[in-house]
Amino acid sequence: MRFRNSAAGVQFVDVRAQLLPADRLLNDALDRYTLMRDTYLQRRRNLVFDGNPPDDE
């Protein structure tokens, strides 16, 4: 039980450490909402077209 809880805590800290570059990018953005919106839309478009979206006209 202790090992499982310790492993979960270590995993949480590791995930947070991996997200630090993204956090810095958000903090340096001029408009955080626009950055998040555009990032979400780009990811969603990529998922919809299975990683191969058509070229924009």
C-alpha cells in the first residue's frame, strides 16, 4: 500500500516536471486565452483528420 502511494506521488511529480516548459510558454504569452484556443483547435483538427489534415487554402 505504501509503495503504491509513493509511486503515485512520484509519478505526479514527474508529470508536473514534464509540463513545466508548457507552463513557461503560457506565462510568456501575450494572450493566454488565444494561445490555449488555437492550441486546442490545432490539436482537435489533427485528431479529426488522423494526423494528416488537408492544407489550408
